[in-house]
Amino acid sequence: MPRGRYSLHDPHDHTPLAEEHFQCAPGPSGWRYVSQLTAPDGAHRGSVDLALDDLGRPIRLELHAGGWQVRGAALDGVTWVRTDPAGLEATEGNVPAHAFTGTSPAFLVATARLLRLAPSSSATRVRLVALTDPVLAPRTVDQSWALIDREAHATDNGPLLVDEYQVTALDTGERHSVHIAGDVVLSAPGIELEDLQNPPSTFP
């Protein structure tokens, strides 16, 4: 079960945003990721609880940030309920999309797991609902993902396979690279892996 810490920063000016202390593991029904986020001043900033089924679909998502809460799942596309900090009003949403995304590295692993791309295969288009900080506002985004390289790196625990994805935002054409080993993000825009206590899990 990998445990560790990511640092999150603004990908444009590198302003520190948060640290995300996480643990994740595959299970009999899929994969689960839980984390707590702290602001640079040490204050609690939010949490992530994401569970996927064997096909990589989100069967349960619970996010907390800035007093806001979102609960969602794959249901007739993706469906969610967003609750305000006062807990007085809950807004439901549904979009014909494949999954959710956001600032947490969990969503990159989840999208890679959902697509299950082969190296050098053609890029695959995916529609996601982005839940953006600091108020978890939902926004539908279209991306294309391509697995452009897979390298084996020698470690004390045997070879570690690292996948390099090229992710393109289809509304702007902006491209960036994401490096993932098993269920751990090694690097991506705005994300740095600072500490890892156990090796990444491998999916069957």
C-alpha cells in the first residue's frame, strides 16, 4: 500500500498551494485513494476519497475543500451532489462524461486506469468533469491522452515500469506530460512526489 506526500503548486508561477498526504491500494473491487491536504501555513485544506471499480470507473468520490463538499459516482455518465459550506443548499449535476478530474494526483491515476492505453497507440479522447479549487465548481473538459513511452527502471524491489502520457486539452491545444508508475504519479504539471514510503502498486 503506497503512502506518501505530494506537493501541489501553481503550474504557471510555481506558487505553493498545498501538500497532499495520501495512501492508496488496489483491492478486490478496484482501487481506492484517500488523502488529506494541508495549506502552506499548515491549515487543513481538504480531503479526497476516490474509489474505482475494476474498469476504472468512479464508483464513489467524496471531496472536501474550502468548506464545500462534492459526492459523486459514475451513474448515467457522471452524477454528483455539491453542498455549500453552510450545508443549507445541495446542487445536483449530471453530465454524459467518463469520469471526474481535479487537482489531486488521484485523478491522473484514475484516468490512466480508465483508458488503459497501449504504448504508441493512437490518442484517445476522454470527457471529464473537473472539480476546481477552491470551491469545487464543476466544469466539463475534453482531453486526449496518449501513452507515448513505457520504460523499466531498476530498483531494489525489481523493475519499475514508468508510463509517460501526453495529455492535450482539446479546448486550448495545450499539451503536457504525466509520468505514472503503477498507482503513483511521479511528475505532472503542478505536482511533485516528495515522499513515498512503499513501492507503487501494480494493477493486474
